[in-house]
Amino acid sequence: MDYEIKIVAVDVDGTLTESSRSLKLSPHSLSGIKLLVDSGYTVVLVSGSSLPVVAGLALYLGSRGPIVAENGCIVFYPRELIEDHVCKNRPSIDAVKILEAMGFRWAWQNKYRLYDLAFHTPPNFNREVLEQVKRAVEPFNLKVTWSGFALHLQPLEAGKDKGIEAILRKLNLSWDNVAAIGDGENDIPMLVKARLSAATSDSHDSVKKAVKLVMKEPGGKGFLEFAKLLAGGVDYEAGYTG
């Protein structure tokens, strides 16, 4: 069986940005992606954002590989101009109305979304409110996830890991060929399946517990740190202590 790392799955918001609370792209991310591409890795951007946003970012960053958008609901192969829709159904208007009644506000990217809808959170948003929302949408066969930037209303089949699995099937690869890095709780499903997983230094505690490596730096600096490890041939089994 082939155990060589060939794909590097990279979260966007909080990982390629300056920090886990920033949406400003880090200049270190461009260096990290170039290093990985030049080292022969296939870089896959994995995001909860809409496909047009992630595809545009990938174009200017030069990542070149497949793109996972809408938290795994859509996979796009830019070289072939092929879309693979992992999810099949858009959340119902009744479910949307429930969130709006609870104070969640419609995000502008929803105009370009097909399956995963994003909402800005109300001032009183906390873990208890999140659990209330989860219970409220269950009758609609939907789930919600918190990305650290927005609340996402999704079909049950959504998940960043599901998007990557669609890519692996197409390329005849497995999770043993994947390295992944992220910072948010919605990244955990892909991080726990990847052969090599990493979190930036300012990641959520639950993310740090789920990965094999924790970087010394936050955001894009942490991503560049991870890219240098991969380019330098880090010992996947021995790990990394910084």
C-alpha cells in the first residue's frame, strides 16, 4: 500500500489568514503554498466559503489542486472545469426562518451557495445557543456547525472530510496519502482521518487535541511552518516538537 503523502488539505479562514480571528490573508500563506507546490504536493484548499470565493482565492494563490467548498458539499477540479456535488439538497426555507427568528443573519455569500448556508451570529451566541440551534434543525434532517466565523446550516452529508474523500476516490488515493492543517472545530473530521494532521498555535483546544502536530505560530505563519516541515521531509511517525 502507498503511504506517501501526496495531498495537503488546507483550511482557509484562520489557517491561511493572519490568525484564527482574522479574515486578512497572511502573506506567509503564499510562500507556504508555493513551497508545497514546488515540492510536488497537490494542495487542496478546503473551506466553508462558497465555490466562487474559494476558486478565486486558489487561482491567485497558485494552489492548482482540487477545491473543496461549502464545507465539503462541492468539489471543483479547476483544470478540468468539473464540479462534484457531494451534497444534494439545499436547506429548506422553514429551517432558515427558524434561524432568523433566533437572531441569526443571512450572509452575503449565500447568494452563491447551493447547499451550505452561512449566518452571522447574534450578540448572545454561545455554546448553549449553538446546542439549541442543533436541536431546532434536527427535524429537517439538517445540522449546524460553527466555523469560528459563521454558523453553517448544512445537509447531513456535509463535511470537509466528505469533500476530500470524493477527491481521493477520483485520484485512487487514501487518507494515508493526506496531510491536513486547520484551526477550527469544523476541521476536525478531516484532521482525524489524515495520516499527518496539524493545527496552528491559536487553534481551538479541541483541534489541538485532535491532531498529531501543533505549530508554534498562528495562522499563515503556522501554515508556512507546516509547509516547511513537509518540504523538509518530516518524520510523520516521530512527530514534531517545535
